[in-house]
Amino acid sequence: MYDYLVKIKKLIITLLFILFWSHGSYSKDLFHYVAKKDPPKLIVGNTGFNDALNDEINDLSIYLGIGKGEKPIYSSFNQLLINSDVDGEIEFNDKNYFIVSGCRPRSCPEKGYLWVDKKNKIVLGAMIHYFLNDKKDTDNGYLLVISKKFKSFEKLPKKFKKDLDKWLSRLTTWDYVNNNGDKPLKPSVIRFINSENIIKIIK
């Protein structure tokens, strides 16, 4: 009987330790993660990072060709930061900004770009994708800019737009028309999903 009680006591202590350790290891606040001084890719790989990011990314459910059927934007966006992208990857992390890009595993033409202003707590994202519900452009693709904070594309920070343009200028895509190597990637349509989950065409 005594041995049984000792085993139960040890089990309870172990469970309490696991519960305490898990609670202390994960955060629901994205800014907890980006405050770290680690390389961005390492931070993105933190357990709990995606859950924290989800709270900062639009939850509009649409089909982007990333997985099957309609799903929340944040679910598709998360997949585009996982893989390292030899084509124009950006990693930047200082006291003011956290910027990281990547691509979808086994489908690197689908790309993601995360931009965080740490001081002003602004989180913005961009995606290169090739489907939007029943629309398709498998040549140049689409650019989708996402914000849960801003209602108007014009109100987005100038630095974000400048950094986004810099990222886009580094991207290439296969020249399907001439079948002659890579060409600069110039998305055929730029769309913005604003804080009210409304999709607006920018150009």
C-alpha cells in the first residue's frame, strides 16, 4: 500500500512539473517571441510561435491553393514561413524590426513574408500564391498583403512597403512562355485583406 501511494505521489509531482513547464514555455503573445535575439528562422520554429502568430493574422477563410479547400488565411500563411527559400530569402532581427521570409515545403514558388514593427506592435504579412477561389494564375501568381490592424492599404507604414518591394525585387519565377530560365517575378494582381477581412484589389 505504501509503495502504491509513493508511486501515485511521484506521478502527481511529475504531472504538475510537466504542466508548469509547458505553461511557462509557451506564450500566446507574438511579441514575446520576436523579442528574442535569435535568428528569425529559429524563432519561427519555436513551439507556440504559430499559435501566437495566428492571433495577429486575418482569419478570413478562402482557397489559396495551399492545401485542400477553404481555410483561414493564418493557416495558409504559417505554411509559407516554414521552409528556407534560396530565392530571395530575408532574415532580419534587431531591436526595432523582425522580418522573415520563406516558402512552402515542396512548393517553393508559394512564398511568405512576415514583417513586425516591435516598437509599434504592427504585424503585416504578404504571400505569393497562385489560386484565389476560382481564379488562377500559374505563371506570375498573385501577391496578397494581409493586415489585421489597418483598414486601408494606403495607411500601411512606408517602411513596410519599401521592405516589401525590396523582397519582391529579389524573387524570380520560371519563364513558361519562352521556356528559357528564370525571369523576375511580377505578380499579375496585388490584393489587400484589411482589418475587416475585406479583399481589395490594389492593382
